[in-house]
Amino acid sequence: MGEFWTRLYECHLAAKRSITAEHKMIMERSSFFDADWYTSTYPDVPSSGLDPFHHYLWLGARLARSPNPMFDAQWYLRRYPQVLEHGMDPAFHYLKWGRAEGRKIRAVGKAAPYYEGRGRSRHIERRIAEWDAEREGNFLGLVSRRYSEDTTRYDQIPVCIVMPTYNRAHCILNAINSVLAQTHVCWKLVISDDGSDDETEELVRSIEDSRIVYIKGQRAGVSAARNAALAKCDGEYTFYLDTDNTWLPDFVRTMLVFMEFGGLDAAYSAALCFPGAGKRPYTRGDDFEWSACLKQNYVDMNCFAHRTDLIEKHGTFDQSLTRLVDWDLILRYTRRCRAAFAPFIGVHYDDYPKLDRITLSEYASKQQLDDAMQRIRAKHEGFDADETRRLAIRPMAEGAMQRRFVPAVVEALLEEVEVIPSSDPLRIGYVLWDWPALSQTFVLTEIRSLCERGFDVKVYYRVWADQPADVNFPVDAYQVAGEDELLALCKAHQRTCLHSPFVYPAATLMTWPVAEQLGVPFTLMAGGVDVAHYENIKRNRVGEMASSELCLGVVTLGSFHRDLLLECGVPSHKLILERQSVDLPAAPLPRGDQRGKRVLCVARFIEKKGIEYLIQAAARIPDAEFIVHGYGPLRTQYEKLIAELGLVNFTIGEPLNAREQLLAAYEAADVFALPCVRAANGDLDGLPTVLLETMALGLPVVTSDIANTPDLVVDGVTGYLCQPGDVDSLVAALRRSLDAGESEIRSMSELAIRRAHGYAGLGRTVDALLARWRRRPIDIFLVTFDVPGYENVQDTIEIIRRIYRFTVMDFNVYVADNNSSVSFKDALRREFGALPNFHFVELEENLFCGPASNKAIAAGQSEYAIYLCSKEGFILRHGWELQMVRAMDADPDAALGGYLVELPGYRKLGQLTGYPSFASWRSQEYARQYPEAGFKHVQGGIFILRRSAYEAHGGFSDVVVHNGMDVEYSYYLQSKGCRLIDISGVAAVTVKTLPQLRSLVDEHTFVVHPSSKADVPILDGIVGRKHRHCNLCGWHGSSFVRSNADSGEACPQCLASSFDRTAYRVLSQSGFLQTRPKVVGVVKTDALARAMSIVCPRQQLSMLGAADSLCPMLKAAESGSLLIADHVEWQDPVGDAPEAVRLLERHILGGGALLLADVETPFVRALVDGVRASTGLVTRITLVSDASRFDTRAVHFFYGVPLSADLQGIDG
């Protein structure tokens, strides 16, 4: 048996993996399995007697068989051996993770594609289809290392920059600002004006910087202008920059280090080129070969630099040439000199043809261009190309111990390091202080997940953990003495990124300095003692660390640490609000009928856990039994306190190391308590992982209102909160939990389970880290039209500012402008024009929103494009785009996502034929063919679009250009078989939509439409839980009021009860209110009636007591009406339940609905069970919100159309 097959057998034997429901579902939904091809390719399948699909799942995948002709399973396993090591089905791995991570696949029987190995292509590419980011990363890392070895010398090298100009006042500042932003500051910029008659001179002279020299001559052409500037150049190196292009901040420094260390006379970088509206950016740059350059120039002057002494040796620009002067000079300067390509993107190049360019302003016909090309080639033909090649690649040795670049093969930089082949360019180094710590289970969970996904992960740690955890998965771990050993190992292991789950000491003392020396990116997590301890705050340098260009992001746990890190100087756009990795239990614990009073705590015995307060509380609750499992230095102190208090109801147990022991302890408990405090030295828990695990099991929790815990635990809703260090408050919270009735505990447990799973999880954190490590990009586009009478520039600026403030993924902003006023466009350019990822797509006329959106989408190239209304779409939370991307990633068939809603009057496809613009829609036959099918559309204002769907089916209609464009496009995509999805957290309606935006917003909302700059502070306060919010009347303030025991917390303005707010939210999101039904029912307050009267004029809600029985309401209900009932107790005997079930079935199947408060009575249980058994058209919905304070009991919603999964069991 060959080595591959032996290893395959060993890995599957070791893994002993079973086929999970998720595995089967993903394979089935993907259409990735071709049964006919599989059967014909593997002859043993028909004789096995198994269905081909099941044969593949149970046997074929284990034998590395391919599921379809376009996916070579064996090739995938050989290319990504980590997948093989974990015994995974390669097709399942690709579908769940690999595709989103950009992993390659190959057809069965095809030759290996070019990316398997990198070699020199003899054909010089002017446009690079796929930029080699790995090569760029290695190059920049090594250049950074060289720079750090001799910083002072490099910083003092003087350079001169030549900038010719002619009537470029509208854009020259962008170019100048990119020079001013250079990290290398020892420069002189010579601006040579070729006789401009606009405001160029005034603008340049207004810049107060002695390094800028302005000279003005008579109109004589670009060559004359450049030559005049060259006469002023006295630095060691000369650079060139035209006025319509910009440099990235490290361009000059990187080029200097490259040329100095490599002994080069000339060099050039790559450029990212922007060809204009409707076209995708592309990269230009390839390794240098003089003979290839003689055939056609592929070196841009803006990317080019050379030693200044070449001017005297080889002359200046040839003024007898009117065109192609750059090409001529580059050929002269490189033919007998050492020249090389620096493989990094250093220039943003405007490739949109404009006649006002200085290089294009001198007209040349095609014949003149051809003559110029022949003339230049004639000048240089006959030169010894072999000699040129020899000079270009010869290393310059200036001593036996001094290494130099091999200029034409930059990979020679790697000769110092043992190159270890890797299947994936992402090679991760986890840097920890102690390993493997039992108290840091989230770290092990993260690393295990990455290893199981097939990534190359290595762990580096300083000390062995005092209480080690059991590492039950294969991973290489190396103990290091400090920074030097870590640097050597990371070099030898070719790590491409580093990560530390704690800031201090690991990241500060090891990760950061080593990443800077290697020039590799790094991330870190901040959320515990590393940033809370008062001494650590002084020494962790987290603000400096996060401000490093190599820092890709800082993951933090919640709002408390977000604010803390912002105060410490962490840039807001680098904050990633995501919880720690935790593998939450999939199912709750079994519960008996009788609750006891057993309180469990699992924690380390250290001050911040607050166990001493739990001991004191136990003394005041003698009827409860307390048990604490853990370890730590304060054990003896706790035992002494227990003895002093004479407690017989408090036991200290041993640490629970095995998961089975933990589960047994949880199952035996009735309440889990963890009264955390901030220790005297400042240490505190950011968000204890044990709370997430406990809530996911359905065990009620009592914990402190501290740090990020209130983000997770809503007092009285998903748990019980007490004030930290306050024994009275802790006793009260414990009493509430122990004395709660069965109905309250059941509802709270359900909410807590849903909250835990919606708040954190294994995949969320790892996906967020992978997105940052891979620099996964996103396109964000806006369409602008701002003219007198329709002006709103300040709102647009605030909207774009929030993009830059809250977006954590790499992103590009594309603004397609429908010929707005000059003042508007100038305002955007002043604010954002210098930003390299801001792209202004100017349109010559108003194309309206749809066609302009197509222009913006086409200008980008990321896998997803997010649309944000430029006048009313406001972002409210960090990482907003991660939520949208995560939702799309979870559903590979989804083409469009956002706020998915029904359209009043058009709930069915057949009804759409009466829509005002339907005659202009595409695929009209779809509505006629399926008239009874339901219809929902993704509301315009905010949405995310999968680029592959756009490329396969096209964009927005060129006919339905504005009103109804979102409806038409949703319909069109559905007619092509695409899925539309609702994304929780997106609240997008229109100005005319009822219910209004306020009915949808709470602290879980991350982006809204429509709003305004004036109103958005209120929304910030709601999302930040700075105040409460009523979704009926729009009130916001510090707290609700308790009107009576039944109504719960009421709005002080409209007196809406928690049930009122819950009912209105459920009905708003269900889409049922959009049908404007007649509403009948009984409620406790008239607040819901007033709110409903605006949306549904035919409402007849009465106060509680108007009806004692549900059956009469059902008998009198009109067809299609909505019944609402908020009762504490029903008078209906349980014997009436069968009749109520029959009546309710008739009502909902006739298009009606019933919203019923969840009440623990035999009649209600019989009603719900009966309808669910016969129709399935009943959903129990619970809403979690601290800001809106929904009813914690839940409601039953009986509705004639099954609800989407997005509404079933809403978690906010």
C-alpha cells in the first residue's frame, strides 16, 4: 500500500468519524454529488446494493473517492494534508469551510494547475488576473526585517520626487497628500508646472511644507516639465508621481530598502489600476526582463525609481518624442543596470482615460504612436539582451558575510530560512504565555477547530500551565524561552500570521515584536486580566500594538471592553466584537418534575470569582445546598471562612477536569451561581465561558452585573443579576432564582439556551479570525444623487464615516454618483478622496438607483457586495458586515440577504401581475406559472448580494430604475431559482412602511434604514443599552415602570406592557400586518390598540375582561382577521379544547391568525398541541431584549403560512 493510502487508512481509523446530520444535509443541498457519474466511475457501487449517495457517505468518502468529475478528492487531500490528518471527507470540508476560505479544487484527471508551483512565465502579463498575495506578504515581511536592522540609515537616505502637472487643480492634492503620508520623511517633492492656467499654483503654494519645491515654466510638454524637475534633483534616489495617481504610505521606504539592500540601480513595484466606472480594478506588475520590456512596456513610471546618478549617465527624457517617453527612459536606465521588480502593490493608478492628463494632452494619432514605437525600438535594438539579463540577476557582493538580493528572483530573500512546503498559504502561530491551561478552555477549542478544518497551526508557549488541561487533538506545541527563540521557530516554520488570545504578557512581549521582525500580520484578543489588571493597563501597550500596520484586528468580548480599548487608543476600525470560542452543548440537560435548591459554582479560587460573597450568601439561605468545584490559591481562605460561619450547607469539591464530570454536576444542580467582582488589582472576568456553557444547558444562572456579562444575561429574562460585591443583592438574586415557579424557569431556560447559542459559538470566532488572517475583502457600495432641493451631504458623510468606523473586514467603498452637484462631489473628495479604498464612480447623467448600482457592483470584485443607502442607511455596531457575511456563508444558495418582508397586497406571485411596473419586469412568465406561490422581497436600503449570482443572472433592471427596483430584482432572482434570506439585525423599511422602523429596533440591531444624522444618536443609545426603548410609541429613557404584577414593565409614555411590545414586534416581523387585516381581541392596556389603529384601521381591541372565553371569539371571527388575546387565566374548560382546535384550524386555514399569550393552563396546552398536531401552523415565539423588555413568557402565533426560520424563536 502506498504512503498516501496508508496514511488515509490510519487517519480514518484514528478519527472514527461518523456521518453527521450536518454532513448529510450539506452534501444534499449542495448538489455536489453526481450519482450517475459516481456509479459509472466506481463499478463496485451497483453491486453493493446501496444507494449511490449513501455509498459515498459511508464508504466512498473514506476511500477518497470523488463525488463528481470536477472535484478530485485525492488531489484535495494531497494539497491540504491537514484535512487528511483529521480523517475528514474532503468534499464536506470544501463545502463547509474550504470554498469560503478560497481553497483550490481540480477536476478529476486534469493536469495540476499553475498555482501548484510558481515559476517564471515567459509571457509578461500587463494585467494580473490573480495577484500573488503570499509572495507579496513574504517580500514585505523580509523588507520590514531589513529595515528594522538599520532603521536610522534607511531613514536618512534623501530622495527626490518628480511631479509634472498641467491644469490639474482638481486632483493634484490627492497625489501630494500621498507623498505627505509617506513613512519615509527625508524627501523633496519637485512640482514642475507646464504652464497651468487654473488654480494649481495657488493650491500648491498653500501647502506649508519646506520639502515641496514648485517651479513654473512655459507650456512645453511633459518631457520638458520632467526634465526641469530632474535638474533640481539632488537626492540619492529619484521617484516619479503623476498628479492623478497616489502612493501607498510605505511605498518609498519599501523601495529604498529593496534597492539599498539588493544593490540595485533601478526598481519598480506593482500598481493597482482603476479603469473607471463599470470596470473592475486589476493589478499590473511582473518580474523584469529587458527584452520583454523592449517588445512592450509593462513598467509604469509612477512605480519606478532609480539612483539619481543615472540621470547624468544616461540622460533625461527625450523631448523630441511626444509620446512613449516613459518607455524610452526606462529602457535606457535599465539596459546596463541592475533592475528588479519589487512584488508588492505600492501605487494606486487611475487608468481611466482622460484627455486632460499631461501625458495624453499632446494629441497623437495611431500612425504617430506606431512611428514612435518603431523609433524607440530602433534606438535600443542590437543591445546584448543576454548581457542585460546577466546584469539584472547578478548579486552584488560587497563582502563575504554581506547578503544581497538576487534582483530578478526576489525569493532569494528566503535563502536564510529553511523553506518548508505547505499545502495552504495560511500558516498560523498561536502564541501563549501558559499552555495548556485548564482555565482557558476557549483557547483549546479555537485551536482544535482550526486543526480539524485542516489548517497548519503551531502553538508556542512560555511556561507549562500550573493546572494543565487534557489536549485531546494533535497539535505541535513548542516551549520558548522568549522572543529570540520564538522568532527562530516562526522563521523555521514559515508562519504567515500570529495570534495571541491575551494581550499581556504574551502579545506584548512576544507576538508583537516577533511579528514586526518577521513582517507578518498578527491578531490578538483582549478581554481578561491582560487588559483589566491595573498594572497590565500601564504596561500592555495595547493601543500602540493595535496601531501597528501589521495588526489586523483586536477581538474583544463585548461593550465593556470595546469602550475600555477605545480609551487605550485602539483604532475603532480594528475592533472585532466577538465572543471567545466555545463548543456549546447541543442539547439541554434533562430535568425532572421537581426542582430542588442545589446551587452549583465551578470556578478558580481567585478573588475575581467572588466566591467569598457566595459563602456569605449561603449563610443567609440555610435551606439551600451550595457546592463549589475548582482549584486555586484561595482554597484555604474559603475553608476557613466556611468554618467561621459554621456552614453545613456549603461544600468545596475537587476540580472537574472531565466533561462527563461537569455534565453530571450541572445535571444535579438547580441554579448556577458565579458572583464575579473586580479584584483589588483590577483583574476581572470579561465574560466567563462557564456562563455560556451553563445557559446553553438550560440551567438558570445567577451572576454579577459586571464587565460584558450584561450583554449576555438580561436580568429576569435570561438569568438573574446582582451587584458585584454586594451580599444583599446576591441573596436577593439567589432567592428569586430558587423561589421561581416552574413556568418562569421553563421560559427563562428556553430563552437562555437560545441566547447562548445566538451569542457565541465555535464557528463564529474562528470564522472572524480567518476573515482577518486571509484579509477577506468586502465591497460596500452607495448610490448618490445630491442636487439643489434634494441635498443631504452631511448625512451622506456621516454614513460613510460610520463605514470606516465600524467595518472590520478589509473593504472597498464604491460611490456611484448620478451627476450630483459639484459642491457635493467636492465635499466627498475632501473627506474621503485620499483614502486608498474609497472609489468615486462618476456618472455623466442621472441613471437612477438601479443602473447606478450595477456600475458600482461591477467596479468591485469581492465575493459579496453590500448596498447602503447614501441618505438614510446608518450602521450602528462594530462588525456589522461580519453578521451579513456570516448569514450568506451559512446558506450557499442565498443570492440576496437583508430585511425580508411581504409586500402589502402582493403576498402571492399571481398578485404581482397587478403591480404598477410589472409590465416592465423580467421573467413575467414565472408569476403566471406559479400564481399561488408566496412572495417576499428583500427591502431596499440595505442588502448584501452574492457576486456569483450577479454575474450569473445580471444586476438591477435597466427599465425599473428606481421605484420598485428592489421588488423587481427580488422577484427576478427568485425566478432564476435563487434564495433570498432574512438577516437578523438588519432593520430596513421605507418612509411609508407601516409598522415603522421603531417597531424593529433594539440592542441587537446593527444597521438601519431609514434614519438621519439627527436621529442616529438615539439609535446608538438603544443599541448600546444606554436607555430603554418602546417599539410602539418610540419613547426612550432610563427605565420602564412597573404598573402592576401582570403587566410587567410598562412604557412610561404610552403605558404599553411587555406583552404589547412583544405582540407588536412579532406581528411587525411576521409580515401579517402588511396585509392590513381586521384586528379583534382583548388586551390589558389600550397602548397596543392605539398603535395597531395606525397600521390596521379596522381594529377592535378591547380591554381585558371583555371576553372570558376563546371559543366565542373564534366563532365570531371574520375570515382573514387577526385575533389577539392577552389573558392570565382562561375560563375555558379543557373539555372545550377540541372545539377550539376545530374553530382555530378553520380560521387560520382561511387566512386568519391568532396571537395568544403563553399561559400555563390545561386548555392552552391542549389547544396548542391539537393545532400543532393537525396543521403544524403554530409557532411559540420568545423575544430577548434588555432595551425593549419584551414579555419573557413568550406568545403562541397561529398563522396560515408557516413562518420562516428567521422568525421562529427570535433572539432579537
